[in-house]
Amino acid sequence: MNKPIFNYTPFTMLDFPGKLAAIIWFTGCNMRCGYCYNPEIVLGKGQMNYSSILKFLKTRKNLLDGVVLSGGECTLHRGLFEFCQDLKNLGFAIKLDTNGTRPDVIAKLLDEKLLDYVALDFKAPEEKFFSITGFSKFSAFEKSIELLVSSCLSFEVRTTFHDQIMDKNHLQQMLLWLRKKRYSGTFFVQQAVANIPTLGNLKNSSILVDFEDDRDFQLR
């Protein structure tokens, strides 16, 4: 039986804005970002199926507000739509964490009104996209941002900064591109996690002190 889920976090106050939530960690990813701090999730095998997670979540009905679908990349997995419908039937709001490489999946989730919030990872500007992610179709990500901008859904765009692969000029280039795509929200920049195993075994990145007074970016 297919087991798309690596593990879950039963409670978080940080990952779904304004909501108490659980995080479902989907296994596998179609990217290979060197700074990724979840190599065991990206490269590992699933440990749980949808039914076992739903069994747990039924015990959290009326205790949690929502569920975060994270990973890995959850949009790669079959059965995601039915799983989201089950979550909705239980009364949970749904947040999607995604790299935006499956715009067809995002479009269907939007059409069926199964999402309440999306965090879209903007990995790099187009000319650096493949070298950083190992994924060649920047156009897929572009389609996803266009879908989200044209929808009425609340969403955010975020990127991970590591000074061995990008600098502030790249981030400013990404911000300009987002504005041309009519994204008017906050561009969140998070520091690459240090001192833990990553996919690319990168050295520690410098701290993002250059961004503290720049209102175009919000640090995490």
C-alpha cells in the first residue's frame, strides 16, 4: 500500500498563521536544494498512509484549527485531493507548503476550494533555478504564482537564503520579478539552517544582517 507520509508534528502555533495546527510531512521531492534540512524526508520512504493520519486527526477534531501539508513536496502524491476533502469534512483549514512545480495540482485544489492558505517557496531567479534546485522547468513555478495571484486565496512567498548560492542582488531580482507578476504581499526571507545535515552539505551561511533595514523583505 502506498505510504506517502513520512511523519507528522501533532501541534504547532507557528506554521499556519493565526491557527493551531498539525503538520503532515510528505515524503519525496522533485528538487535537490543543497541547503535542504530534511534529507531524510526528501530521500526516505513513507512510513504512514492517509488512513492512519486521518485516524489521528479525528482525535484532534475541535482541538486543532488546521492542518499543514508540508514535506518534501506533497503535490507529487496521488490521493491528495481525496485526503484534503477528508480534512475539510473533519472541519480543518488547510495550508499548503509547496515549491510550485505542480501548477495543475494547485489549480485543482483551488478550483475545489480545498485550500485556505499557501506558502510558496521561490527558490531562485530563473537563471539560477536549475543550478540550485536540480529542476529545469521554471515555467511551472511561474504558472503557480500566476494562479495564486489571480485567485482570492491568502498566500505568501518565501525563499531560503544561503550566501554560497545567492546574494542580495539575486533576492532583489526575485522581488522585482514578483512585483511584475502582481504579487503585492510580503517576500519572506529565511536563513538557511546551520549546524545540521543538509542535502548538499553546504558550509554555514552568513547571517542576514544586510536585510534588517530593508522594508522590501521580512526576515524569519
